[in-house]
Amino acid sequence: MSGKTEGKTLLHRWFKKENVTLFLLVIVLSIEDSTAVDNLRLVFRWKFLEYDWPDENTRNLFSHYKRESNNPLAIAVAGNRLFITVPRWQRGVAASLNYVYLNDTSESPLLHPYPSWEAHRYGPSGLVPEIISPFRVWADRCDRLWVIDVGREDIYADWELQSPSTLIVYDLKSDQLIRRFTIPHKFDPDWAEFGNVVVEDANCNDSYAYLADPGTPKLLVYSWSLNASWAIHHHYFYPEPQSGDFVYDDTYFQWWDGVTGMALAPEKDGFSTLYFHPLCSTTQFSVNTRLLRDPKRANLPENFYEFKVLGSRGRNGQSTSSYLDQTTGILFQVQTFKNLVSCWKPGTEYNQTNFGIVHADNVTLNFPTHITIDRGNIWVISNRLPKFLFAELNLEEYNFHVITGSVREAIKETGCSTES
């Protein structure tokens, strides 16, 4: 889902329905998954993304901006701001990392580039901006915003490499850049595609970031104290061949993405259980970060089985994102091709019988791509991404939605409820 054309990391093709049997099958699946569950509420929605231009001179500096090329992917919540990434899928993106204020009462708030307009401006003689194209970001408890920038533009066409993949960290109190770590080239070949980052932040001075690369399937571990990284390789990071064939609306396409979804469950010993899954897979896995933090042990063959197979989300259960609520211990996951958010209580068998449905809606949750939790509230964004990539969005319709709601209210009367 992160995005390359055939012959590169993400293989895709698409075509219109031509077979009556297939057409009827899609209708059946659509009816099966269309039952609405509305435990979350709509906060924002946009027909297209527009920016809070301070003046005409600034707008002229971004003359390449085309509103139809701007499609949001992921969110993070910190303080009174909702951060939104807008990867450079196509040429015409004004700013690839932005925020809106949570107390903004407008239906479609204007985007504020983060940390500034200047950080997104292309300079003379091919000078690239401070931030080029992040897919996902992470706000930690230490008031830092972690940004993994893939350094590519026009991702779904030319795959223009403008900069090595870079981990960028900002101080959310001052909005100043506090660290910039370039991913070593041996971990960042031209077809690498770091699509997600999660952070263990129990110790602010000894934090660990886990970066998912679905393009050359691996995890990259980054140590804040060492300012160093190492790669972890495993069979479970790869896509499942039978889970990469998709249908959305009237379009068929194929993706080939490895691990994207990650969620951390902190343990009392200072380590965590990392739950993870490839996008092109319906299987959930886990591993303890004690192993991942040890580069000498992590890739040894004898430690293969420290990576666990938990179970399956079943047919059409591919997921782009998950998040574990540390207060309740419940794992939440978007099931992207079912237009729903489900929950699961660790300790129970991982299967559809033990999933609770938190929210399901074909309008406000049309192709959900990211979920996060902040201060007891779930936040989810959806974006109709396949239609944007393979067809064309109707800018007279609402295409992007952000929904939210209380964790405890959302899991009431589901198998995930923690109430006795």
C-alpha cells in the first residue's frame, strides 16, 4: 500500500470487471461487510485537502500544488494537534507533514505544514526540503515526533529518489528538529520503503524505534542512546502470495507489501511484545523486543521460533495498521478491505470469533489506513486510496474522514470489554 509500480517493490495492476460471476461475488462480499457499527464518531472530513496559506507570496512558492494530488495516509495525536501525513504519491503535494487543531470546529479544517512552510519548500538548484515524503509518524511520551521520511517523490509513477531514507525527530514543545539520522545505504537500497515507525519510550534517553520496510521486507531497529541502527530479517515479514490480490469498488489490483502494521505492548521488565503483520497477509505475529534489541542474537537461525504465529483475521482480513491501548491492554486493528475497526484481547485465541467490532461503515470508514490512540481515545483515518491511485477521486464528494471515540465506550458489549 505504500506504493510502487510493477517492476519495483509494490506490484500492481488493475482492470474493470468483465465477468458476471466476479461481479456478483463482489456484491455478495459488499453486502456481507456493510453492516454499520457506529461506536466512533466523525470529527473531520474533506472532499480535498487545502492548506492554510499565510499569503499569496507563500502560495506562489508552492506553485506546483495540485489539490487532486494530495491524499492523506496516517495520523498522530499530540497535545491539541492532529498530525496528518500526505505522502508524495504524485507530483503536486504542498506539504507532506501537517497538523490541524483538535478544537477546530470546521468540518474540513485547513492544513498547517509542520514544522513550517520552509521545511517543505524545494529550493533553487534542486535543493530538497527538510521533509520530503513520510508515510507514518509517531508521537511519544517524551514530547517527540518521530518521522520516517522515504525521500521519494512521485511514488506511484517515476519513484524519484531525492534523498536517502531518514529518521527525523522533532521536539513537540519547541517544534525544533532535534535529530536527523540517515538510514545507512546497506539497509536502504533504492527499492526500500520504510512505511511505519513505532517507539519504545519508557526511558526517554534510551528509547528504541522499530521501522518497518515492506519493500525489502525487514525491520530496522534504531537506538536513541547509541544513535545507531541494525536490521532484523525473518520469514514472517514477507507478504503471503494469496493475500496480495485485491478488489476495491470496480478495480482489481495487486500489491506485494511486507510488514506494515506494528503495535507495542510494554512489559514490566522494560521490554515489549511487538505485534506485527504484513499488509499482504491475514496472519498476525509477535516477538519480544528483548530479542530485537540484540543485533547479535536477533538474526541467528536458532532464534527463529522466538517469532510467534498468533492466528488469522480470515478472508479479506488484510490490515494496514494496528495499535495497542496500554490502559486496557486491548489491541485495535483496521481491517482495511472490510471498512471496519476490530479489537482483540491478548491472552485469548487470535481469530475472528474473539474479535469485537468497534466501528464498521462504508462511508466514514472507506478504506481505513491508520489507527492511533491518545489519552484513552481512538483515532482513525480513511482515504479511498485505491481509487486515488488507480482511478480518480470525485472532488465533489467527501473522500477523507477522521473518526474518534473513547476506548472504553468502543469496546463495551464486545468480547474485548474489560468490565467485569
